[in-house]
Amino acid sequence: MDDAAIKQLINDMSRVAVVGLSPKTDRASHGIARWLIGLGVEVVGVNPGHGSILDCPVYPDLREVPGPVDVVDIFRRSETVMPIVEAAVERQDGAVWMQEGVVNEEAARIATEAGLPTVMDRCLYKEWLRLAND
């Protein structure tokens, strides 16, 4: 995706599923979720060990999140991404975002071929900062 498309995606997101949302305040997923909430974005978490984090509902699997989301923001190891992307495609969510260090070319290809805009190996917050003044 080019910068204009990424900026549009960020500006238009109103509901984000944070896959791998951690209750630990020092984790990137926690910080990103807190930042999104501060922007007024509705956050739903995906983490099988929790029912609520940051006062947001948390589901054990993306397939169990009610309703579509604009962005599926993935904080998981690269080798675990495929089932998440397959769920996003099945659910017809808006976009797939794999955070920094998360690289899965096959999953990205599947998402893109299904029509889901896909960002890989980039931080949502850093991209927002970088593109905010363009």
C-alpha cells in the first residue's frame, strides 16, 4: 500500500480488533490499544486468556468478535498469522495490519487477493505519526 492509501485507512478506521492484546502495560499491543481508544476508536481485543482489557471486550478468537472491524491489527508471531488472516477474509473485515516484526508473505497475499488492504511489518502508531502532517 502506498502512503496515501495507508493514511486513508488510518483516518477512516473506527473499529479495530487488536489481535494479541496484552493486559501488560509495557507491551506494544497494550500501548497501541490505549492510543486508539484515546483517538475515539472502538477497540476489541483478541486474546484467549482474557474477557476484558482496558475496559474493552476481549474474545478468544477473531471469528468470535461480533460484527466487522475496519482493521485487524496483528500482534502475533509471524508463523501464527495465517489463521487470523483467513478469519479476517471470511469475516470480510476492512483491512489486515501486521505490526512491526510480523511478516508472513503468504498471509499477505491471501488477504490482498481477497480484496483486503494489507500492511505488513509496520507500526500503526508510527505510520500515523509519519503521515499525520502530510
